Amino acid sequence: MRRLLVTGGAGFIGSDFVHYLMSHTDDSVTVLDKLTYAGNRASLESVPADRFRFVEGDICDAVLVNELFDEHDAVVHFAAESHNDNSLSGPVPFVHTNLVGTFTLLEAARRTGVRYHHISTDEVYGDLEFDDPERFTESTPYNPSSPYSSTKAGSDLLVRAWVRSFGVAATISNCSNNYGPRQHVEKFIPRQITNVIDGVRPRLYGDGLNVRDWIHADDHSSAVLTILDRGRIGDTYLIGADGEKTNRQVVEIILAQMGQSSDAYDLVTDRPGHDKRYAIDWTKLRTELGWEPSFRDFESGIAATIRWYQENEGWWRPQKAATEAKYELSGQ
Ligand code: NAD
Ligand code: TDX
């Protein structure tokens, strides 16, 4: 039985990964999570207790991190400050958690030789023009736009350097935009679903024509497990599922599925530096590791996500008012 340490396991994708591990492996799992505003202990409520331990703590705490590395066979690092809008209004925790936190984990990996998988984002590559026939690949140059994506890019570069200079046994994955249950209401899809539940019109930044490449969080989790099990040490893998949509298309799907007219949204102040388009070429993951996504139908994935928010109001309601108050300040 492998002993896995999962950082950020009380967040959206980290908790999805823990649930995925419980149903697809016999690994035992420890979550290390600081329980910031984005962490929610309730996301791990149904995890079987006999294979699971929760440690509340900071990935920048070198003493704690070193103790935990000594007790585990592999580490999957999800913990991050993850929201672009927050990184524009307050970048300090992004530098701290995304850079210093990753550095702290890498130093522990160097000391112990523990296998390390680093979770990152396609945003490190910057953005694409709407009509660019190319998509991001593992060799696209880094060109991040926001404080969030630049700190994620910096963390990826630390991993690459620790592999090359110190022989740390690491892999990296860069994934496209995730959707699914248990995502914080600050993010685009849950914000709009919970707005409609509250009788509030969805809000699209700018002209609503920016493009994101959507993947279900369960597909992200299955890809990460594939890379952890069979990825080549030192390599980077892009994770995507051919899910390009304009933000307007996404909102129209949500509105239609929730019984509203498809134009019942408002255009609001754009995000400064707003990346135009992301698109992932995941050929390497398919051809080298044989991975395929399972969620091929975005509309049914969204329908299930809407149902989850309708049925789990107790999970998201405590964050909703404060999140909307923050958006109100920036006219969004
Ligand atoms: P999230 O904001 O939902 O969760 C982040 C978790 O990390 C929270 O539980 C939080 O409490 C914890 N955390 C934050 N700072 C910490 C610290 N200093 N020490 C310990 N724990 C800390 O984020 P998410 O959307 O689940 O993203 C997880 C990872 O996936 C991030 O690394 C992100 O960059 C990456 N990613 C996200 C997406 C996406 O669409 N959400 C896409 C690609 C990659
Ligand atoms: O109310 C909104 N209206 C709107 O039009 C919000 C919250 C967002 N948007 C737009 C901005 C983006 O074009 O929707 C798109 C998606 O926005 P976010 O959910 O904030 O995601 P994004 O900025 O694309 O980043 C996400 O994907 C990559 C995650 O938050 C990152 O952690 C991940 O790395």
C-alpha cells in the first residue's frame, strides 16, 4: 500500500483527487492543507477514515513538511493560491504559497528522495490569439500574464531546476480549466450557477468572447494518477480534453439548463490583462501514457455540476455573500 501525501487536498481539485484515489487505488492518503478561505474540510467528509489522515498546516512550514516527507512514499502538490482576480487585488499570498511553498517541498524532496508530482496550469504559457491554429504543447515558451500565472510559472521552473541540479524525482503537469463539484463560488462556472440559483444575472467580463478549454476535474485526477504511476521522471505532461468554449457559450448553456433565457446575462468590467484564449494539445499524454478523458460531453457534465450546487447549498452558501462583496468592489 503506497503512502501518498496530497497538499491542498481540501481545495477543489485536490479533494477530487483524494476521492478519486479512494475509489481507484488502495493507497493511504494524508492531506496537508492550511484551510485558507479556499479550503473546505467538508469536501473530504465522506472519505473512508481507515486510509485517510488530515493535517492542518502550511506548505511553507519546513519542519512540518520534512516530518511528513519522512512518512510518505510520494507527494502530489496541489496547494496554491489559485484565483487570478485575487492575485490582482492582493498578490502577497501568491508569492508566499506558490513560490516559497513549492521551494519548501522541493527541498524536502531533495533531502528524502521522495517521488514528487507538481500540479500546474496551462496559464504559464500566456494566451493564444483566437484564430491561432496552434495549441499549447510541452515545448511552448513560458509567457505568463498575471501574478497568479507568473508564480505558477516560477514554481514550475523551480521544479525543473531541482530535477536537473539535484536529481529530484519529479514530474509536472499543466492542465486546462477544470469544472465539477466542490469548486469555490469565486470561480466562473460556480459563480454563475449560484447567481442563477439566487435570481441574479450571470456576469461576463468584457465582451464575453474569451475562450477557455474545459476539462472535468475527474479527468484531471485520472491523468495525474496516470503520470504519478507511469510518467517519465523529469518530464512535463499537458492535460486537456478538447473543451474550448467562449465564456458566453458556457453561460448560455448554464442559463438554458436552469430554465432561463439564453441572453439573461450582463457584461461587466473586464479583468485587467485578461488572457484571450487557452487551448491544450494533449497528444503526449495520449500517445506516451495511453490516457484518455472520460467526460466527453460538456453539457451533461455541466448538468451534473448544476445539480450538485442545487443539492449542496450548505457547502457553498457560507462563502457566497463575501465573494460577491469582493466582486462588487471591482465593478464585476
Ligand atoms: P483551490 O483554491 O480550490 O484550493 C487550493 C487549496 O490549497 C485550498 O484547500 C487551500 O486551503 C490550500 N492552500 C493554500 N495555501 C496553502 C498553504 N500555504 N499551505 C497549505 N495549503 C494551502 O485550488 P484548485 O482550483 O483546486 O487548484 C489546485 C491546483 O491545481 C493549483 O495548484 C492550481 O494552480 C492548479 N490548477 C487549477 C486549475 C483550475 O481550473 N482550477 C487548472 C489547472 C491547474
Ligand atoms: O464572473 C466571472 N465572469 C467571467 O467572465 C468570472 C469569475 C470569470 N469570468 C471569466 C474570466 C475567464 O475568462 O471566465 C473565465 C474563467 O475565469 P476563472 O474561473 O477565474 O478561471 P481562469 O482565470 O481561466 O483560471 C482558472 O483556470 C486555470 C483557474 O482559476 C486557475 O487556477 C487555473 O490555473
